[in-house]
Amino acid sequence: MVFSVPAIDISPYISGSPDDAAARAAVAEQFAAACREVGFVQVHGHGIPSEIMDGLAAASDSFFVGLEPEEKKQYQTPPGINRGYSPPKSEATSLSLGVEPANKMNDFFEAFNVGLTIDDYDSSDLLEEQYQQNVWPELPLFRERVEAYMQHARAVSRTLMTLSADALGLPSDFFDAAFDRATGTMRMNNYALTPGMNVTLDGELRGMGEHTDFGVITLLWADRVKGLQVLGSDGGWHDVQPDEGALLINLGDITARWTNEHWMSTLHRVKPPVIDGTIIRRRSVAYFHGCNWDAIVAPLPELLEEGEAPLYAPVTATEHMRAKLAGSRAGVLNTNAERESARVKSAH
């Protein structure tokens, strides 16, 4: 069977009439199949204007290309703060799965994180750790462009949760209560080898190590440059490029746990963008849609089949995220990811 990421037009959920039940049902059926079989989806019809995406790309360039390394480091934050700048080789994403990198080498990318903050909610019932304040570089239009895209990404994410409920055979508003104080982090990535250089790779060089995403669902904007690889059901790694104008959507660990792995949080990694020995620049921006900080992460009774045993013990979303971030950002091996790490070790 040839590996492929399904392409789905979700416009009936974005711009179609809520009364158009047949069109939505067809989209939900396609989405459910993709989530069961692949865990990645090419989403068309998402409704984010091209000028918003172009502004995001310009903001990324102004930081990663426009600033010198020492200027970028002014915005670096401690490992416990999931905001600001992460220099190249400062993180090891595979540790979030409880897997030590074989070459003991951290990931060869740099990143800048922003996200939803306490100021986005009129509520005192928030854990500051999950709604941290942003660090903004002093660059023209950077904040405005990034916040404009994040607002659209957040809206698409909410739509995808309605679509997910429909696809799982649940009431359309089933997930609403778990997202009224949703967490959200957006990570801008730049693969930090110098573009245009000729290189000869001696052994394994990783742009970003194998990992699953930590939250509920991820929206990925990326250059149409090779690098992203997804682990298929055949145990092999397969190249994936975004369709023109599409967003790549993948499921996170919380979704896998809620569905008792009926839907999969698919392993993926990024190889350095080296084509015919020449480095090509690659950019990506991932919006990680998360649930409320105190939401319980455990298999949903509504989705368990008769006699089916839950694969995971209940934890709060914050407990889950702490273990994951301690791995990727602080270098602490996650010992609570036995099922995920077994999948990494079985890959070839």
C-alpha cells in the first residue's frame, strides 16, 4: 500500500451553511478515516487569507534572517518558559517520548514561541504556567503579523474540534467545555544550516528528532521544501510536503489518549533540507491547539467499545505537558511515554 496523506476540503465547516448536513457529513467521514489510518491530513478550504500567511512568512524572515545570532539570543528564555527564542541544538524532541537520541545530538533548528496568555481570558481560574506572557522582538509589524495569523489558526482549530466531534459520532459541541479556557502555543521554526552551502553528511544529522505532538491538534504552515517525514503503518519514514495553499493537520497525544488510540498521534521528524548536497532553507510554523489546563486526559467512556480496556491512566493536561516539555526543552527523559517510545524503537 502506497503511503499518502489524505487531502480534505473543510469549507462546508468554514463557509457552508450549518444546515448543509450532507456536505458536513461527507467531510466528517473523510476526516475520521484519515485520523484512524494516518493521523495527518492536508486541509484545504481553511479560510485563512493568503495575505495573512504572507505576513507570517515575512515576520519569520525578519527575525530569523534579519537579526544576528547575538540579537536573537536577547529573546531566549529559561527551559521552563515555553515562550521566546530557542537557539539551534538547544532541544531534543525525542526525549519527550522517552527516547535518547542515538547520536547524543540535539535538534538542528531554531525556533520562536508565542501563545495564548492569561490576558486572553476573563478568568481567575488559570494556571499561569500554561498561559505564559509572550516575549516580543522589537521588529516592525512582527507582533501584528504573528498575532493576526495566530487568531486565524485558533479559529480553524475550534472548527476542527467541531469536525472531530462529528467524525467520532459525538454531539457537535462535545468538546466545547474542555476548550473554554483553551491553551495554545505557536512555534515558528527555522532550520538553521546556512542556505546555499554545499555539505557532505557524515552520518545522521537531524533537523528535528522523531516525536509526537503534545497537545490535541496541530496546524502546520510550511514551505514546500522536503524535510518533514511521517512514520507510516509499514514502519517506514515517508516524505510529506504541504499542498499549495493547504495546511497540514496532525493529531496530538491528548487526542490519541482521549480516543484510546482509535485515532493516532503520528510520529514525525524533520530531516535537514539538503538537496543534492546543497542546503535549502526551510521554514515552518506550528500552532498547537490545547485544551484547558485542568482538563482530564484519559480515554473517553463514550468512545470505548464493549469490553475495551483503557490504554492510559487519567492525568491532567498540565501533568501531561510538564513531562513532555521537560523532555524536549530541559533534557529530562520522559518516563511516562512507554507506548510512544515503543513505536519509535520499532521504526526503520
